[in-house]
Amino acid sequence: MKIQALVIASILSLVAPMVHADYNTGVKALKAGDHQRSLAFFQQCPDEPRCQNQIGLAFENGRAVPSDLKEAARWFKMAADGGDTEGQLRIGIAFIDAKGVQRDLGEAKRYLTMAADKGNGDAMWNMGFMIEKRSPPPVDYEAAYQWYRKAADKGQVNALDSLGNMYKYGRGRDVDLKEAFKYFKLGAAKNFTHSIANLGWAHMNGQGTKLNVKEGLRLTRIAHDRGSLAATNNLGYYYSRIDKDPDAKRRAIEFFTIAANKGSSVAQYNLGISYEEGLGVQIDLVEARRWYAMAAANGDKDAAIKLSEATSVIRKKKPECYEQINQVQRHIPTTTYVCDTLYGCRFEENPLGSFEMVEESVLFCPR
């Protein structure tokens, strides 16, 4: 029995370094950009949770294999059940955003809590995000706030921006624009695009700080160049409401249209206002109504009110117009974890995201 135990121990002592070597070699190849070689090393330790997580990431991101979210989720779950913190984070996110699995906020909470209990700041932020953005009403803003605070204490950059937004909009807190500005500034200092956009808006409108339109415009352009739809919409606002140049309102339409066509309900609403009031375009209530309908389908409550008002006015003037309800795709924002040498690691909105079918009102007016 002692000899058998010594043999097993000897085998394990040989296998453990091999697994460790395969994982570390795979990570080195991954950092060097050799995805094919890195995956080959991770596949040599398929029973090791860390390797399982990396295989899942390969399937999620299409690295050396075709992108397959269902297969990615399968590997993430194996890694998570094996105790891997990153795997617990990944499968938790998958359950939030229905990436390769059915949406299940209970399972998301279970796995994210496992990772958060080990001090993972990303899991803490995702817990807050899930409570604030994905849970059915009534939203427990206090719980979301506490998770964001824990994540921020870990240096998680998304949490700084989330805390800023809670103070800006009074979600579970009293509105405090100075406190919001403080958190946006902290996030921007860490090069987080959303915080840069929010900081630009604060400077541009004197929210929580002295009015500084020039600085606000500079920051907003930086965020726009990085792909922030909020910043693109904010540039539209600047040209529509602040810049007095005769050509400014036409430029506003350009920026609103870019953001609106990428699914921004705020930009869609602003285009509705522009066509209703003749800001940079000819007054066209039918076109205004079309943009209000898109924004309303994307969940904008103010747009739903304007849609009803515009429909009533148009049908009084043109009784031959009739309404039709169409099934359309609504963009559901999801997050993706991004790391680069310039901006570090953070969660960014996935431009592809996911979609669900919603009803959109379309008005037909025979000529």
C-alpha cells in the first residue's frame, strides 16, 4: 500500500508541473498574439479549471476557433464549477446577457457571488450592474450602490462611472452633481471612455463644476473618437443648443443620425425633436414621429409621450393616415471585457450586443 501511494504521488508530482507549464506557456503564447499555439497548450490541460476558462475565452472571442458562445459557456461553467474565479465571473456574465445560455439571474448571482467573495472587483461590478440594469422592478438601488462601492474600492473602473451616474440621476441617492463629477473625474483619470464622455458633459453644462464648454467639447470629442454613442449624441446636443455658428444645427443632425442609427434611443429622441421644431432640418412631423417611434420601441418613456402627441396631431390634419404595429429588433446592450496596453482592462458596451423583438408603431399616410 505504501509503494502504491508513493507511485501515485510520484505521478501527481510529474503531472502537476506539466499542467502548470501548459497553462503558463499558453498564456505566454496568447500575450504574444499566437492564438493557435496558445489554444493548443490550453487543450493539453482540459481538466484544469484555468485552462478550461481560457478555452472558453477562445470560443467566445473566436481565437483560433470559430466563435461559439454556447461552447464558450460550457467551458466557463466547467471552470467555474472547478473553482476558477475567472470562470465564475464569465459564466455569471453569460447568464446575465444570455450569451450561450438562457438568461438566469439566479444562476448569475450564484456564480458572481462566488467570485466576489474571493475579492474579484469585476464580479462585484457585475452584481451591481445586474441589480440596477437587468433585474425586474422595483430596482434595489441601495444593493446596487453597495456592490459598486465594493468594486470601486478594488479599483474597478466601471464602478466609478456607475457611482457617478447614481449621483447624477438620483438613483438610490439624492442628486449630487458635485459627487457625480468627482466619480466621473476618477474614471476619466483611468482612461475609461464612458467617464470621459460624462466628464465632458459635466464641463459643457456646468454640472458639479464650473462651466467650461471648451474643455467639455475636447473631452466629448475624445470619447466620440473612441466610439461612445453617448458622446456622439452629446456632440449633436452641443451643435444643436450651444454652438451659435449658422451651420451648427446641420452638424447636430449628422451626429444625432450617427448615434441613432447605431441604436441610441436618446439620439433617436433628439432627432424627433429636431424634425418637430425644425432644428437643422425642415419641420416634418411625420419624420419626427418616425424617430419618436424608434426611441419609444427602445424603451424611452419621453419618446412614447411625444409619439402619442405627434400621432394625434398628424391624424387630425391627415385623417387618411393609419397606424400599423410592426415587429422590429430592439438592441439590448451587453458588455464585453476589453484589455489593451493603452487603456487597461474594463467592461465596454458590445456594439453587436443582442436583440429582442419589440413592437414599433409605423404611420402610413397615402398621398
